[in-house]
Amino acid sequence: MAIELSGRIVIEINPEIKQALYKRLKVEEIHLKQWFLNNVDGFLKRKTQLSLNFR
């Protein structure tokens, strides 16, 4: 997979999943870019912080 230096990320997904995602984002009143950035931020924080599992 080539990693470009631009700020673009391009992925292909199943059209039905794409439609469902946009439908849900509309209900949540959030744009795809903001949803993606929020999830990236959470993902990166989970990978860099110590995980504490209390079971």
C-alpha cells in the first residue's frame, strides 16, 4: 500500500455500507470527515495510553 504525503485518504467500501454510514451520520448531524477524525483521535489515544482492565 502506497502512503502519499498529501492529506487525502481513499478507501473503497461496499456501497450498502457507505449508504448506511451516510444515513446514520445524517441522523447524528455529523459529517464523515469529523466522524473519521474523532475516531482516529480515539484510536490513536488508545494505542498510546496504558490500558487498565478491571475484571
